[in-house]
Amino acid sequence: MNLYDWKNHEITQVIFKELKSRQEHLRDELSQTAGVDPLMDRWKCGVIAAYEDILSIELDEEAHD
């Protein structure tokens, strides 16, 4: 195994699954409570975006393969 196999590693898959689950939970919350607390809405949107950034991360070497 080398550094670039990290996405296929079992722990990575578990973490990615959890992040996707958390994203979905936040999206569901937003769909039901949007507008009640605009500051919290913005926070939830930021967290969703942060999770997406992690889920789509690529190492520089991966982009060149």
C-alpha cells in the first residue's frame, strides 16, 4: 500500500460515510427549519461545505495520474 491508496483504506471509507451522513442530516434540518435562525442556517451551510471539501480532497499527485 502506498500513500495514494488512502481513499480505499477501510478507515477512510468509514470516515467518508460518516461525513456524508452528517451532511445529509444537516440538509434535512435546513429543509425543515430554514429561516428560524439565519445565523444557524449559515453555520450549517458552512459545515456542509466544509464536509464537501474534505470528501472531494485530492492529493497533488492524484490529480496528475
